[in-house]
Amino acid sequence: MDSATARFRKSPRIDPNGLPDSVTELQSSEKVPLQDTRNYESSNEKDMSRSPSPKSQAAKLPPSTSFGQSAWRVVKITLGCSYTTYLLPFVFLGIAAGHQGWDDSYVFLLNFLAIIPLASLLSFATEELAKSVGQTIGGLINATFGNAVEMIVGITAVTRGETNIVQSSMVGSVLSGSLLILGCCLFAGGYSADTVTFNVDVGGILSSLMVVSSASLIIPSVLDSTTPSTSDPVHGSVLMLSRAASVVLLLFYLVYLYFQLKSHADLFVDDGDGEDEEIELSPWPASIILILATLGVTECSDSLVDSVDGFVEAWGVSRAFIGLIVVPVIGNAGEFNTALNASIKQNMDLAIGVIVGSTLQIVLFVSPFLVMCGWVIGQPMSLRYSPFETVVFFLSVIVMDCLIRGGRSNYFEGSLLIGTYLIIAIAFYIHPDAGDSVTTAG
């Protein structure tokens, strides 16, 4: 092989100026598609950047398809809001048992289990609706529907003349919140930490309001217990005092709402939680769930109250035990779930706020509201409790005040609260005549 051939292989470069015109034209014609390809790719990128997002594409789906997907999403979110939704089949069983005339014991137990998931759905729908409408209106919605179960069961019992059960359930809700739920939250939050802390300012304000309102609530009971005579005029005076105290307590409640939602709203806002709140349901689905759950609670509470007499006779328990222990369990199911989950996540401010806020609604709103309802329909619903209920009620409020005023606690104090609640429950169970002193005046 000669040297010319070797030099040719080592240097493959070719001078384009020395090429024929046909070859140069061929190269230029080959460069044009490359440039067009770059322009095509850049135009595709622009088109992709301008293309709608998956959410906007989903919004352009046919109405039937988008509605079906939205309805299925709402159902999944609703059923997954709490473990208590596994008890939803008892709703249909409880309603069927009440209408078919089953034994009162079965009717009571089935409807008791049915109201538990409905209470959780009520709480979930109320929270979702409150997130969508703003802080002020959301606070009013939480204040109105926060204890909807107690209100519905209470109104049903007042219309049936079961005022002693209503009175006991109001005391029981306070006991459940201030002893059982608070104890479980302190135990769950303090078990993984040496000390749990919460906002001292908010705790002091709420505990002070709780003590003052509770003292106002039990004044009619103190008057009845310290009056030697048990004549009808005395009972009439107690009833009149109860109605007057209810009006004052409702005014307290309006001032409390203004204080919490308007004038001092910054005290009750936790900056760390605002970023984590996510709206899972839009207002319309939340409203529909709220209405359906309210209707379900109303229907099941009717059967529950109607079966109380048979349940008491079959099991040998007092009406006070049902009102103090059994009814608050179903009424406070939503608050218990929310507060316990918050305490496990070490968000004790939220847990304390839910517990004290729910208890304040019972004292300042639900109890006086039921007294006014009894006044309207002609039932002698009063704030007159038995001496034992009065003492236990006020002691529980004092214990709550002592624990949350310092802003620090631990799991040992939580276990003490749970044990105290169990002792009170056993005391009312073995004292079947505890509610007899609260019989209504004829």
C-alpha cells in the first residue's frame, strides 16, 4: 500500500469547497430537516407547557363520568374518616329493630351501636364544612353542630318526658370530657414523652369560664337541696330559677363565641396547624353527609329512648347510669377520636381545645337550650340534679381546672383521671336509685 493511500485513511476530512456542486447541495438539503426538527421539538414543548393539567382534563370529562368519580371519591373519604364507620350496618339493623317491635334490649343495644358511627360522621362533616367557609362561620358551625348528638337525643327524651335521663346525660357528658377523654389524651400524649405541654393562656381562660359556668349551672340544685320543704311551690321556684339561669348561660355562650371568634381570635389560632389542614370534601358533599347523619341520629335516638324502660327492667340498671355513662359514650365519640389522635401526635393544644370546647358547649349551650325546649313544649325540664350528681359534677370541673391551668401534665395524671371516672361509673351502676331524687314535679 502506497503512502498516498495511508494518508487518505488517516485524514478523513474533505474540504467542502473542493466538492462538486451536487454534493454541497446534498449537504445543505440534509441540514434543513435537522433545523425543522428542532423547531418542531420546541413547538411541542410549548404546546406541552400550554396543555391543561390532569385536574382540568378531569373537569372536562362528560358529566356522568365526572359525577360518578366524584361520588365514589366522597364515599371513600367518608368511610375512611374513622374506624367507627365499620359499625354503619348497625344503623339499618337498629332502625329495623325499632320499627319491627323487637325486644327492647336488642333495640337499645343496636341503636346504641348505630349512633356511634353516625356521631363520627357528624363530627367529620362538620369539620370539613367549617374548613370551607372561613374561620368565623366555621367556628359557628362547629359551635352549633359540635354536640348535635346530645342535642338530638336530649330533645327526643324531653318530648318523651324522660327529663331525668336528659339531666343525667348533661352531667355525664361533662364527666366523660373532663375525666375520661382528658385522661386518655394525657396518658396517650405523655406515654411517649416525659411531660406534655399546652397553651397556658388559652387553658386558663377556658378553665376559668368552665368553673364559673358550672357554678351557675348547679345553683338550682343547691337551692333545691338546701330548702327544707318539698312542696310544689318550691319545685316551681326551682323550675323558674332554672329557666332564668338558662337565659343567662345562653348569653354567656354568645359572649364566649364573640370572644373566641372575633375579639380574641388570635389566642385560639394555632399557627402550626393552619398549614396542615387539607379540605377533603367540598361544601356540598359535606352538607349532604351532615344532613343524612343528622337524620340517622334522629331516627335511632327515637328508638333508643323508647326502649329505655325495657332495657332498665331487663338489666336492672338505673336511668341515671344510662344518662351518665351510656349516652355520653355515643355523644362524645367524635370528640374522643379527634382529641386522642391529636394527643398521639403531641398536639396537646388541639386536644385540650376540643375537650374543653365540647364541655363548654354542653354547659353553656346544650343544657340551657334543652331547658328552654322543655319550657316551650310544656315539659318541666330543669337544672335540678341529685346531690350525688351535683357533687361529682363540680368536682370533675375543679379537677380539670387544676390540671390544665398549669400548662403541663404527664401520663400518670391521665391514668388518675381514668381511674376516677371508672370509680364514678361503678358507683352509679350499683346505686340504682341515683336518679330517683331527680323526678319531675307533677
